[in-house]
Amino acid sequence: MSAMAANGERLHSDVLIIGGGPGGCAAALQLEKHGISAILLEKARFPRDKVCGDALSGKVMRALERLDPALAARITTDPQRMPSWGVVFVAPGGGSLRVPFSPETGKGEAPGAILPRFAFDAQLFDAAKSCALVRVLQGQAAVKFDRVAEGWCVGSTAVANAPGVQVHCRLVIDASGANSMFARHVAGITMEPRHHAAGVRAYYRGVRDLDQQGFIELHFLKDLLPGYLWIFPLPDGRANVGLGLRSDRVRERRLDLRSELVRLIADHPTLRTRFKGAVREGDIQGMGLPLASKRHRLSGDGYVLVGDAGHLIDPFTGEGISHAIISGMHAADVTRDMVFRNDFSANATRTYDGRVWKRLGQELAISARLQKLAHQAWLFDFVVERAKRNPALADTISSMFTDLDLRAALRRPGFYMDLLLGRGPRKAVQRTRSATTNQSQG
């Protein structure tokens, strides 16, 4: 039920969701399954844009299928969606490696996709609005958080021609994104430049040589390490183009990322010919990405943090959408248990931390290590050149998208030594698995 509250209205619910992005909508849809009512406050009015790379990984689609198969089907058939079958890594030295997401490239449904967040988020938000047990209030920015005897009193201000509201609840599910006031002022999670990335994005039309199978491009340019520039193809000859770099490096180098994006596509030898004659649509927009390279407590007395509000963005790939959906679903599952037990204490919410880190912790730890290695330009050049000459290694890298044991191999120095000594990718991965097993047994 979508509605606007009357002036000064006091609302009551066991659960308040702050934010109507993927994390908040996932929590709402999962709560609906559990028969739990909630209020969702969203400061924007949908449809609204969200600055993002627009890439939907296979993990996003799998999470959506578990959440709501009908919603996943609607996303899959959206006319603005571009199927994506893989990724092209471009090393600092200019060598490139084409890595498919699946050995069955071009057959059946593509594992990944590119879809503008304007369309993707609108689909999720419409699904949340259709929930009978969730009251959705648009144009309401949650700005005041008071701990009271019965839980929380959360006050909002109207963003556009609507009165604010006051919500009394037992539990806050904070899914309000990278700039969450709740996470900063209540949970005490602050932005640390070393564990945060800055990014910019623009849409271009007329970029040459976009991949016909929707392979996304990640350009690890020397000027950007440990970040990268991306080119994600969209239908009708359009592309989402942007770059991201850790915030401490941005400060150290005193970079203006908008100017840097313009400079690189105009001057860089691997980019300038492709962008000759290309037309930018709209402004270059910026975003902040709170990275999961440092673990934070995701819950407290009467609250849980979902998605970007909990700093759950993959520190190497920038993946955030799937983590928002996954954590939103876990938040709802834990909420069901808390409602049943009538216990919203910090001890009860801690279960949420355990579930999220069990699901995402290993993957994020590996990515944090890979991010630390990403400033080594020679590593990219070395692996790409070896993989171009060795199909088995290229296949191993492709499998790393779905196999965490294989991805873990990349963070071990011995993996590169094995490749250097010609032992081959199978031997390198076997040695990594053996070392990991010995460590866990020790």
C-alpha cells in the first residue's frame, strides 16, 4: 500500500525500513512472505535515478530469483536490459583478456546483465509498494532518531510538498545507502578514506566497438590503480562509462575524478579512438562507495544495517546490489525470529551479523586482499599475458567468478610463483587449496 501520511501523523509498527533501494525493497518483500507488517520511508519519489555502473551480476539475478521469481522474470524481460556474457580485463600494459561468465556463452539465459538503475530500482520499488503488509511513504527523509522505552521514535522531514511523519517502532532496518544518517549518528560508522571509494559515471552514445555479447570492460589503467575505468554496453549503442578509485588515493593525488574521466577517454591510447565522435548524455555524476575491506558491526540494540548502509560493497569489484538484496533478506529473516520472541535487543540482532558474514565474509575477505594487490601493475600484465597463451589458465580465471577457492588462489603469492615456474594453473590452485586446508586444520 503506497500512501502519504497526514500532517504530523504518528505511525506505529514493529518494523521500520529506511530506504527504498534494493536492500530496503528486499527486506520489505521478505517480510511480506513472513506475514510481518512494516513501514518503509523513502526520501525520493520513484522512479528516480541512482548513480551506479548499472551492472547486474549473476549473483544479483540468483538473489532475485530466491526473493521473488516473478520479479526476476520481469527484470529479465525489461526492454532496457542488455544481456552480459562475460568480462574483458584490460591490463595496465594494454593487453586484454576476454573471460566468459559461462562456458555456454550465447546459449540460454545470460548469467549477467546491464540495466540502468532508473529502471531496475523502479521494478523493485513497485514490487515493494504492492505488498499488502508494507506501508510505503515516499518523499520522507528520516532525520531524527530517538531511543525510547518501547524502541525507536523516528522523525522525518518532507522532501517535496508533503508533511513529515513520526514513526514509533521496535526495530529499524536501515537500508538508506552510502550516506546513511542512521549508520553515522546511531551506529557510529564513519567514512574512512582507506575503506571507501569515490566514483563517477556518465552515459555515452556512439562508443565504438562495444561487445555484441554484452561483455563488460574493466580497464586497469596505470593512472587509476588500484581502481579501474569501466565501459558497460547498453542497448541502442549506448554505454555506461565511469571510473572508481579508493578515496585516500584520490586525496593523495588531488584528483578531480570528473576531469580525469574526460581526460582519459580523450587522451588514453586504448580509449581515444573508441570515443572519437561519441556524445555524452547528461552530466558526469559522482558517488561514494563504502567498502567492506574493514568489518563493521552490522547491528545493535533495536537495529540492523543493510547493504551500503552497512558498508557491504565488494572492495575489489565494486559489487553492491547483490549484497544489498542478500543482507535485506537476512534482515527480514532475523526480524521474523525477533518478532516471534518479542526480543529486539542487541543480543538478538547479533544473529544478523553472523548470517551476513557467513554468507559474504569469505568472498569479501578475498576481495579485500585482491584490492591490496591491485596497485601492482606488473601482476595484471603478467597474469593477462600468461592467460592469453594458456587456455587452461584463462578457463581457471573464468571459473573464479563462481568458485571462491579458485578466487582465493589469486591472493596467494605462491600462485604467481607457480605460474612463473611453469607449473600451470591446476597445480597453482591445488597448492592453494592444500595450503588453505592445512591452515584451517592447524
